Amino acid sequence: MRAIALAALILVASLLPRVAQACSCVPPGDIASSFDESGVVVAAKAISVTNGPMPSGESKTHGAVDEGQRVEWEVAEAWKGPYRVGQRFTTQTIVQCCMCGYPVEANSVHVLYLHADAPHSVSMCSRSSELLHALPEIPELYLLRDRSREKNDQGR
């Protein structure tokens, strides 16, 4: 009888929904505030993507996580930061559960909002998204870039 009760308990427990651990972050602000808070804003193509453990010390995130993604990007358009069209840079991002990493696939094109300090990491908590989804933002990015340049020119 105990064996039947135990089997029934295991069966019921296996049918219960599992609690998923998910990324938790404050949604990004509007385009202007995201632009202001980012050190780099570019449209870039993922030239190569390497998945696997992050070598020690290469991640900005501290802790025992290590599943990551290293991506080499080629800049297609630059609105803010040191990179110019055609230049390449690398991101290193933890894509393991709950770390809010932003996984990408090779040859995909994204608008990236990154912190200024390298190595950059791409976060689901930023406005970063595939180019197709970011298309409505592009005109405003050009306006923000031009305003930023005007401010810099006035400051000289």
C-alpha cells in the first residue's frame, strides 16, 4: 500500500508545474534614456559565435556561473561610442539561466546598447534587439547621435 501511495505522490509531483527561474530586471527606459546611459550604441552583425564555459576572469558577472557566449561583431552602423562602420569588437555574455544574458546566432544583425567598458556584455535588460525589431527606433537614433555631436561641438 505504501508503494502505491509513494508512486501516486511521485506521479502527482511530476505533473505539477515547475517553477522556472527567469531573468529579473527593470525594463529599459525610452530610446533617449537608453542612448544616454549607454557608452556604445551600434547596429552590428554577429560574425562568429562561440558557446561554452567562460574562462575565469572574462565575465563581468561574479559568481559560480560559467555558461557563456563570445561573439565577434562587425559594425554596420554606429550612433555612439568608439566603433566605426566595418570595425570589429567582441562581447562576452553569460547566457546561463537567470543571468539575463542576451544569446545571439551567427549572421544575425542587432542594434546593441552596451556599456562603455570592454569587454562588453549584451543584456536582455537593455534595449538591445534584433535589427528587425529595432527598425522603428532607427530614425530617433540618428537624431540622438546628431544632438550628441552638436553638444560636443559646442563644448569645444
